[in-house]
Amino acid sequence: MNFGDPVLSSLNAILANKLRSALTMLGVVIGVGSVITMIGIGEGTKAKSLESIAAMGSNMITVIPDFRRAGISQGSSSNSTLEVVDVDAIRQAVPTVQYISGAVRSGAQVQYRSKGTQTQVLGCEPQMAIIRNATKMLEGAWFTEEDNELAARKCVLGWQVYDQLFGTENAVGTTIRIRGQNFEVVGVVNYKGGSGFQNPDDTIFIPLKTGQKRLLGKTNVDQISIQAMNTELMPITQKMIEDTLAQRRKSAAGDLQFRVFNQGEQIEQAETQTKLLSLLLAGIASVSLLVGGIGIMNIMLVSVTERTREIGLRKALGAREAGILWQFLLESVLMCVSGGLVGIGLGIVAINFVSKALLVPPIVNVQAVVVSFLFSVFIGVFFGLYPAIRASKLEPIEALRRD
């Protein structure tokens, strides 16, 4: 008997009980499809998170006051522990800083004609456009350093603010009211797809000195945004910033009155969280594969019982144990392989469907596809081996005596 005979016999046995075989494969189909879908959605969520972080700017380091150690209330303007002179100190002492800007921030009601919205106003220097990766303009341009020095009432709109106030109308050259004061719109930043409290799309940018002197009444700064020369220099840049500010911003007890956040740390944290989520979801989905494997074993044991006389007759006619074993083992493996292939197709379709619902990019992880398929083959071998051995060990005389 050559290898093709057991394969042909296995296929005939599977096709002879189409409905039962299909129901048996269902657990493997759902298991493989679920694993691929869960990991794909996890990868899509990771990509979306990294995209949101990238929308905030590249190679960015942010310094904010540590209100807990400073002993002041968060949001206080005149008591903030960071000052404009700290921006100048960092600029002079840290050579790996490429761009730097102090900033003041506050919520504000803005209005254009009959339309109004609540948004964030960020007073900053023109370099913030590069730091926050906001140089691509829908229309117009950013305000200039001269506008900052003159504390001019000019503003740049984030895309969401523009959409809420203007729709599809031209915004550049118009006048909007921010906290009751008139501001000329000089530019609109293109859509960035950010989210959260510091969503650049839901922000109005104004010159730093305008924010301090005319609009928000703040003498100090709420944060300092910095762009390092490249990603590799971010750790040393952060250390030099901390050392520079540590000489200037300490409480009476010796505690640092500031906190420094590295964008690289945020990216690493997001990657770790999404990786753990993907592994958790994949682990839960893998249970379906194990359940499917148990179903395979159950059906194969039933098949051995039903075909006892057939096995006895074949062995009486000279069939070897190895041939019987291969036939039943191949039945199990073929059902799992077929279920795995169908599950892969189902998983890819599910990724595209769920990604649209969750608004994340559809990502098919090739490694997850390969591992899931190989695992389905392993399930077929592992759970099919015992029934196959049991079938091959049947004695011909005892098998022929059974009804």
C-alpha cells in the first residue's frame, strides 16, 4: 500500500459523512478565525495608537510643572513652576535640542458668526508647528515670530475647530472671537487624526505672548515642548533637560518641581499594552481550537467504533497496522487542515469588518496566520493520534465478531 491509499481512504470517509465532518471542523474554523481576528485587531489598535502619538509630534519631549511637589493647585497661572527663562536655559544648555517652545493652555469658548464651540487654546511660539508635526496646512500659514513679539491677535485653527465653525468655507482672513476678543485666522492645520485632551485637531494655536498678555493672563508657562535632533538622542536629551532644570526648579525640601515626559516612553508603553491585549485575546480565542480538538477526538473515537468490522475485515485481508493508523490519523489531520484554511479566510474577512466598526486599520498578521494554521495541524495530529492507534491495534477476529 502506498501513501496515496490512506489519503484517498481518509477523503472518502470524510465525504461519506459530510454534515458530521463539517460540524466537527467548525470548532477549528472558529478557533483559527478568532485567533487571526483578535491578533489583527490588536495590531490595528496598536497602529492607531502609534499614529495618534505621532500626530502629537516626532521626537518630542514635554516638560510640565509637578503640581504635587510644588504645593500649588494644578491650572494656576502665576504660581506655575515653569518660566520663559527656563525655555531659554534649555535652549542654551542642551545642544541636542532642535526646536523648543514654551506654551500656555486653557479651555475657551470660540465663536464665528452664529456658530460656537468649546475648545482648547494653546499659546506657543511658531516652532510649535514643527514640534507638533503641524506644518501641513489646509489653507494659509502659521503666525510668525514677529507676530509673537508684537502679541498679535492672530490664530491658527485645528481641523476640527475649522470644521465646526466654517464647514467648507474659507477661514483665512476672517475674524473669530475667543473669550470675547477678536482674532484674525491666518491658517488652518490639515487633519491629523489626534485624540484626547491635547488633540491638535481640537486646538486653536495663538502666539505665546498673545496668550500670556492679552488672552489668558499668565506670566509663566504651563509646559515646554521640545523636539530632539533624532530618536537616538532622546534619552540623553531628556537627561540633560532634567539636569538643567534641576539646578533651577527645586522646592525648599529639595523635590523637583517639574516632570519630563519622553514620547519614546509613550510609544513603548502603547506597544506593550497592545501586545498584552493581543496575547490575551489570542489566548482566549485559542480555547476554541482546543475545544475543536476535543471534538475531533470524540468524532474519531465514534468513527473507530462504527467501523470496527471494516477495520477487522481489512486486517484479515492483509492490511497492516501502519496503514490503518495512517488512515485514521490523516482523517483527523485533513479535517483540521480544512478547518484551518476556512478559518484563515473567515479571520481575514472578520478583520476587515471589525476594523471598519472600530475605526482601526485592518492588519493581517502573517505570523499569526502561519502559527494558527500550524497549530490546527498539531491539533489534528495530537487529538487524532489516540483514536488512530486504537483503530490500528484492533484484533481482526475480535473486530469481526462485533455487530
